[in-house]
Amino acid sequence: MFVITKDTVIADILEEAPETAPLFISIGMHCLGCAASSDETVEEACAVHDVDVSEFVEALNARVGVSKE
């Protein structure tokens, strides 16, 4: 099972779980294929886009079928 954390690199997420792309787009990450954005961690992307990292990680994990326990 692929569990996403704040330290997971975005490129790794998109490779393992491409269905998460719309979530990244929804926070303003429109250039998912760019080298700079794909090498960022979830935490770095959330900081740049002023998004709560905990909520976003929860949403990403929900999208890939990992429930919060």
C-alpha cells in the first residue's frame, strides 16, 4: 500500500498514483511535469501554495484509498 506523507516527493506520488493529479491542480500546481515542481515534497508544495499540509496529505491518502485511523 502506498502511503503519502508530507515528505513524499510529488514525482513519486504521480508515478505511483496518477489519480492524485487533480488534487495538485486544485491547489494551483498546474505544471506537474516541470522539474522544479515534481522534485518538491508535499510539504514544500503546500508551503508555496499556502495549503494546510495535514489536510492535503489526508486528501491525497483518501484518493489512493488509505483511510485515516
